[in-house]
Amino acid sequence: MVDQQTPVGANAPTRPGGAPALRERLTRRKPVEKLVAETEGAEGAGLRRHMGFWQLAMIGIGATLGTGIFVVLGEAVPVAGPAVVLAFVLAGVTALFSALAYAEMAGMIPASGSAYSYSYATMGEFMAWVCGWCLMLTYGVSVAAVGVGWGQYINELLHLTTGLSMPAAMLAGPLEGGLVNVPAAVVVLLSMFALLVGVRESSRVNAVMVAIKIAILVMFVAIAVTAVQDGNFAPFMPMGMAGVSAAGATLFFSYIGFDSASTASEEAKNPQRDLPRAIMFSMILVTALYCLVAFTAVGALNWADFADGETSLAGILTAVTGTTVWAVIFAAGAVLALASVVLVVLYSQTRILYAMSRDGLIPKAFSTLDAKGTPRANTIITSVLIALLAALIPLGPLADATAIGTLFAFALVNVAVLVLRRSRPDLKRAFRMPGAPVTPVLGVLSCAYLMSSMALSVWVAFVAWLAVGLVIYFSYGMRRSALEREDTVEVRS
């Protein structure tokens, strides 16, 4: 029987006072039709539709192709050895399952909330809050992590061109012996100003930066492949499969941005047609580049030379060519490339918060739009908080925290596909996840596998983050939810 998703307040069991019982409040769902209706009304009253396929694809590529390959590669190689290529494949396959799930959901529910909105429509308000809370961790911490990586390349570019380096106290937070990571905070604030100017303008800037980052990665592959030696691939898997799994869990950070295209759904001209195509296109292109860069990097430089975790792709170019010219070009391109990631992921974070605020789960300020249709207060508050995070926390913990939050949210999207396939088979699907229900189940299991490979300290931080989120939800979100207000009105009437 088709589940028409009747609002909870209409037929749900109630407590003696007339209000819905706790279980019904936690599982009340936002009907798909209502989510779609909100997006269709966005043109005149909210976010403005102006993005086509290529702009959406550039958002997906811009958010994905960044710190994971430019910086985190140097931390993953000592864990996996030359098998880091397999670690990228493992992370990529896990991301691919979720990308397919995202493509199906985005074609049905083109809402800015991305996985949060999908969860609200399928698993209810409580799981939607948990998903949204994880996405706050994913996007917010990701921006901070990329900002830290950006600072490293700024310093490397300065050193390559002038022989000087920035003071250590300005390149690291107190946990790494510094004071404040100034470059990391600066790039977040610069991205904030770009978004405040307008999304149309910032999307054009992003498209240019995406073209530059693809060009410099292709340049790296073309140069590094000339120095590939068979001996650098032996032993291929020095840490065994455990090392590959651990590296894959860290490198999953490299793939988190493909879903950013779905957060732009309410600003897309034809989201049902263009979103699935943009998500899959960005995923395929990025995975191919990652594997090529990883293969040529470990082939050109023995994996043991990555042991300090500081080896960069620019440094490999210097070692291969014997000159710093190509390294300077690469470092300059990397500065622009990572800036585009900060810009796009920060944009995505504000749109997630916009959707949650519109549903009443967080304060109204996050969904208030200015005359340009830009959530100005949302952008400023979010940017300042993330800039502080980037200035104080080192890259490693940020990348791991981002990865575990992302894996949890992606698992929920796969579950959402299964739920809607069963409860709403009548819904029009612009894209259907092939191999369902097997592929969504594999998506959930692969996410769980990578999560299980993460360190205990990461799990402790993740559980602590969820605990804080639960306190906020039960003390604020559940009571002020838009669906809660609707239930209250129905009971009174």
C-alpha cells in the first residue's frame, strides 16, 4: 500500500493533554509534496533560480577537488604505502554508492537541505535533525580543514618565490605550538565576502578556479608520470588491508563535496533534470583525477619519503624536475584551487542551515534573506564561527571529524532511497539508482565499514558532537519545529 505521508498531527496517538506523544513527534515526516512545493515557491519569495547543469557540476567539482588530494594525500601515504591508490578506490566506491543515492533523491526532492531534507521526508524529524547536525560537522569542519591546507600552500608559495616563510606562530593554532592560523581564517572570511556579493557572481569565480585546479592536476600527472619507477610500488601494501582501510577512511574526506550540488537545488533552473547529471559527472571526473594523481605521486616518490606527512605535490614536482618553476606554478594554482573549495563548501553549509531554519529547528535568522535573496546573517554568523575553528584546530583532527560525519549522513541517504522505493513508488524519479535495493544496502555497509576503521578518539569526538546536538534538539528544535506548530494548531482546532 502506498504511504501518502499524512501529517502526524491528524491521526497520531496523543498524550492526555491532546498533544502528539513523544514517539510520534520524533518520527513525524515532512511530506515530499510539501518539500517540492517549498522549492517551487523559491523563485518569487526566496532563493533565486539561475544555475544550469554546468554551474551545478562546477559546484560539485569545486567542493570535492581540494584538500583531499592537495594536502591529505601526504598524510594517507604513510598509512597505506603505495596501496594509497586502492585506498582512494575504496573511498571512491563508497562515495559512488552514495552519489547514486543522492542523484535519485535530488531528482525527486530538489531542496536546499540535501540529505537533511531527504531524511525528513523518509525517516522523520529526529533522524533529519541528526543528519542535519552531522552535515553541520561535515561542511563546517570541512571548510576549516581546507582553510588550514590553504595556509600551507600559501606559505609554500611564499617560500618558493622569495625564500621566506611565514612565522610559525601564524601558521598553526595553539594545539600545534602556534598562536593563530591566520591564513586559514583569512580565506574563510574572503569567501564570506564573495558569497555576500551574490551567488551568481561567486559561482562564476568558482568556475574559473575549478578550471585552474583541473589544469594544474593534469600538469602534475604529465610531469610526475615521467619519473614513475616500478621499485616505488614495492612493497605495495606494507601495512596490509588494515592500512588501506584506515587510509580510505581518512581519504573519504576527499569525496565529501560531490553532494554540494544538491544544496544548490533551489537555485537551479531545472533541478530534476540537471542535479542527478551534475552529481554523477562531478563524481566520475574527480575519482579519475584522484587515482591518476595518487598513482603518479607514489610512483615518482618512494612512499617512505612521505613519512613526515608534510610532503606536498609541489615538493614532488621539485624533486622530479630539479627546478622550482613547476612547483611555483602548482603551488599558485593550489592556492586558487583550495580557495574555491572553501567558497563552495561554505556556500553549502549556509544552505543546509537555511533549510533547517525554515523548518524551525534552528533560529529564524538563518533563513532570513536580504534584497538579493542571500541569507546574509546566516553567511556572516557561519563564516565567523568557521574562521575561528580554522584558526585554532589542526588539519588532521578536522579531516577525520569531517569524514565520520559525512559517512553517517551518506548512509542515511542510502536508507532514504530504500524507504521511498517502498513507501512512495508512485513518485516520479528523474534518475533511478541502479541495482536497488542491493546498491543502497551496499552503500550503507560500505559507509559503516569505513566508520569502523576510524580511531577511538574520532568516535569519542563524534559521539560528543551528537550529544550536544541532542540537547539542542530536545530543548529547542523539537519545541519550535514548524511541524510542531502545525500539530498544535490541529489539536486546538
